[in-house]
Amino acid sequence: MSKRKVKETHMTVGECISQVQTILRQRFCHQRLPEKPMGIESQHKHLLELLRRTAVHGESNSVLIVGPRGSGKTMLLKCVLRDLLEVKDVNKNVLQVHLNGLLQTDDRIALKEITRQLNLENVVGDKVFGSFAENLAFLLEALKKGDRSSSRPVLFILDEFDLFAHHKNQTLLYNLLDVSQSAQAPVAVIGLTCRLDVLELLEKRVKSRFSHRQIHLLSSLSFRQYLDNVILQLSLPPDFADAKFFEEWNDSIKRLCKDKSVVDVLEKHYNSSKDFRSLHLLLMLVLSQVSVCKPSIKPTDLLEASRVCVADSKANILHGLSVLELCLIIAMKHLSDIYEGEPFNFQMVHNEFKKFLQRKSQSIYNFDKPVVMKAFEHLQQLELIKSVDGSTGKIHKEYQLMKLMLDHNQIMEALQKYPQCPTDVKQWALSAFG
């Protein structure tokens, strides 16, 4: 029996790596809810108490959760709902309606979605209602229990809350908040938004019906906590099958996070975004480097992953351009420098390109004007140049004013990395940019 136990706990390196990949990928991709939200305990307590009053005591409420993207608004709400549904009798009674401003773009679509989520399609049937308010009142009436005295509590969760403010007359918001203020049915309206000025978007009649409760999530995470979280995210759980590998892996992660180059990379990410989703993306790229041949994470893996994460997409587009298109970009940059950032048109760029060909280029073919025009239009499609005229339709395309959307460093970096870039073009770029 003991021999078999020893056999089970000592796995091969390949099996251990496979287990590590499964555990950590699940952690980064599925983003399981934490037992307790870190750093936002007071907000968690406040929101849970608010929703408990609706679910248990039938008290209507409205609240806004405000914070930048990735600050944990949805995670906080999911943790609160999970804890709320563990309360006795709440699970059977409470109904949830999830709406998203990006999906439910008008009140008609939103009403259909509310009907679907409350499973009331059969009740509504072919009934015709005069207004949105009548329709909503009918839905809430249909939720009442057999004795018609008490209604089931409904939680309306509005993601991208600010987008609902753009609906015609803000009918959906007005009626939901009106119900939450009156004694018609126990309703809680929870809005999630990243706009601090969201209340300014609301009409006066809507604003007067809102409770003005706001829960702000402004990341107060210190770099030390951020670093501890990285160690926690990359560490294996204590119940890992192979105890020896578990110790070695976790020790290597602690050593990794003490390395100066790694700390510098993580500090750079921390300063640009404290968002855990971007951290998970970085760690996912690091994890993809782990294999049987390389069974631990090295500082170079993190440096490489960071480079991929912060790669400049526009500079990458430049690597795929033709030599003619690259020459046009250099000509545009030269014109922008001469005229101190003033816009240019195709004719000016073409003249600049012709000057270059006449002056010193033996390695580039003298393209016809329609071919150069086609290359110019392709750069516009790639959004590397942008029209500055409002009335572009009235002006001939050769004379439409354009603006270059690239800076000096992006162009020079692309030239350095461009495969087999003609020497004449490189020299022209260096002389043009001074």
C-alpha cells in the first residue's frame, strides 16, 4: 500500500508540467472568484447588505458601482451575488436580470430580454401594450405569488450603465428607478459603469428617482501587494500531487520575483495598468514558455512576454509594407517636419518622392503615378494616414489634406527591422529626419 502511494506522488517531469499548465491556465483564463475580494472588503460589505435588504426584507434599492475598466466591478458584484444566494430561502426567491448597454441598444430589445430572462414569454404572448411602463408593470405583476400579496424580489443588473442613458427619453432607466422607489415590487437596480460623470447624463426626472448611492472602486493596490499577487497567481496549490515538484516550483517563483529585471518589468506593468486581466495575459505568455525541456520560469521569459504585450501594433504594420509605401511614409514625415506638422496632400508627397528618385535612387523602380496613388490609398486604409478635411467628397482625392499618424521613432524602428530595405531608402530617411 505504501509503495503504491509513493508511486502516485512521484510523477514524471512531463506529467508535472502538464498538471502545472492545466492548473495555471484555468486560473488565468477562467478567473475563478476569490473567497474574499482583496482590498475592497468595505465595498463588498456595503453592497451585500444593500442587496440582502431587497432579497430578504423586500426593500427596493438602487446603486451604482463606479470604477475604471479592470478595477473589479463585475468581480465584486459576482462575489456579492454568490454570498447572497447562500442565505436561506434567497436562492429560491430572488430573480436576476442581466442587461448590457452594448447588447440591449434600445428599450424594445431590453424589454424582450427582460421577458426572456424572467421566463414570461408565454404570459405576455400576443398582448399589445400602450407604453413601456404598462409592459413592465404587467411583467412585475405576473411575478407575484399565488395569493397576489407578495412579489418575488428582482435584481436588475445593468452593465455599461452609461449607455442606457443614451436610449430615447431614458424610458428604461426611468421606469426601473420609478418601480424601485414605489412599493409596487421589491426591485434592486445595480448599475456598473466606468464613467465618473454618469449622473450628469441622466435626465432630471430619472436623477430624482435614483437613490444617489455610489460605490467607487479606485485601485489602492500597492506595488508590494501587486508583487505578492503575482507570486500567488504563479504558485501551485498545497494539494499538488507531487510534493517535491511543488516545493521546487514555488521556491523558483519566489526567487524569480526577487530578480531585479523581473521587478522592473512588473513595476512597469503596474504603473501602466493595475488591471488583473492584463496581468493574467502577461503571465499566460510566460506560462506558454514552460515545457519538459524548460520546467521552470526564467527572467528572460518574463522580459520576452512583456515585449510581446507592449508591442506597438502600428510599428508592426510598417514591417509588412512594400518599399514604395515605406518611401511614401518617409516623404510624408519629411513634409511634416518641413511644414511643422501641417497637413499634406498626395500631390505634395508624390513630388517629394519624385525628387528622391531623381536625386540618388538607383535601386527603386520609377513607378507610374496611378501605382503611387494606389499605395497612398492603401496607407489610408491601414489608418497610417488620416484625412483632416470634413468635406472630403467635394475635393479631388489628389488634393485632400492628410495627416500622418506615426511618429519618428516608430518609422525609424520599422526601417531598422525591415527585411532587405534598400540602403538608399535608409540613407534618405536618416537625412530627412536629421
